[in-house]
Amino acid sequence: MPKAKPFGLSVKALILDGAGRVLLLKRSRESHFYCGQWDLPGGKVDKGEDFATALLREIREETGLRAKLTGLAGVAYDKLPKVRVIILAMTAQRSVGRVRISDEHEEFAWVPQKDLPRWDLSPQVKYILLGFVRKKK
Amino acid sequence: MPKAKPFGLSVKALILDGAGRVLLLKRSRESHFYCGQWDLPGGKVDKGEDFATALLREIREETGLRAKLTGLAGVAYDKLPKVRVIILAMTAQRSVGRVRISDEHEEFAWVPQKDLPRWDLSPQVKYILLGFVRKKK
């Protein structure tokens, strides 16, 4: 029997602006996974790193924003070739700065929550966002 | 305005036996929170510790069992006096050993999933377990 893949933790941020819109980032066409689909800012928790610190770091790297984490948005699960990933999503408020995306993404958009079902979201982000919108109703 | 409380990460295990029953632990009457209510094994992720390592350690400390994590069970949120806690619950399979509880608990029980709604569970564990059972239907 093959050895089970290890578990890793990733974090993602559902950053809301004053109008309740969500910041989405379009994954680069060179991404290994979900290329061209829309994603939330976030990434892997590094070894020894606290999940909240990791998420604020990823937000800064991928959006240029400083943000404040405000609560739990949801959780999802993904199987990648070498790792089973738990994706923990937190709500966040944008505090300072303008959006400046990195090379990992091609575009950004502030999307009203009611429009989210129509966007081409990566599967785990879709699961998290639609669950979040449903729970708020 | 008071400073927002920091976020912490806790992990809990939904350990299943061969018959699909879940291992519950009864919290000690001296517990600071949820005393006397039924809980899942688990606890805080220590600084610098990986969440999966932390959970296997807590399982050993609180139940004497060696277990294998198998997937995601759910997530919940709790506000304690000094910290906002994200509770990440994973499914696990008991592999070796007999249950030996620690001083933190008074009793243990293997509970069929259909009986869980009748047990006096701590609020976040109730949210996680009933969500898990509902999703499997």
C-alpha cells in the first residue's frame, strides 16, 4: 500500500471592502494548478509559521494591501500530487493601500457577493465562497 | 477602541473505530470552559508546531492512542477571554492501543454517529459533529 500523502495547511483571505465586495485574483496562465481561474489571496503556511502571520504576509505579497483578519470564512480540502491540503479561509478588512498584484496573478477584481456564482472560480475557492454567502443569508 | 484579540489555532480529532463510532471525552469538572460537557480529543497548536503533528501529539496525550489522520471533518470558531480560536477538526482512524484518558477528562465513550445529537456536547464540537454527520448523508 502506498504511504498516505502528508497534510499541509494553506490559508486564504476573503478581503471585503466598504461595500462588502470581495477581492478576487486571476491566477496566471503559467500556474501549475487552476491556471486562469479566479482565486483568493493566500498560500502555504511555512514551517514554524503561525497561520495568521502567514496569511497577512501572503496578502501583502499578493495584493500589496495591509489588512486585518476579522473572522472565520470557511474551510476546504484539496488533493495535490504530493500533499493533501487543508485550506483555511478567514475574512479580512482591507485597511491601507492600493491593490498591486504580483507575478502569480494577471488581474484583480472587487466582486459583489451576489455575482460570485457567475465567476470562474477555482474549485476550492468556489466551495468556500458559495458556502460563505449561503451562511450569511 | 480595544485592540482585537489575536487568533489562535486549535485542532481536534474525530477518531472513528471500525464500526464508525466516534470517540468522545468528557471534560473534567475543573475545566475552565465547558466543564462536564463532551468533547473531542485535541488542543492548541503550539508555537512553531505543524497542525498535524500537534493533533497526533494531543491524541496520544489525551487518549493514549496512536492514530492516522484521514481527512477534513470541519471547522468552528470560538471566542475565549484572551484569544479568538479557529478549531480545525480532522477525521482520524484509531490504529494501535487502548484508550487511556488523562486528568483533563473524566470519562470516554465510543458513540454511534446517529446518537450524537442526544449527547451533551460542547458548543463548537456540536457544530462540527452535527455538520459532519449531515454532510455524509
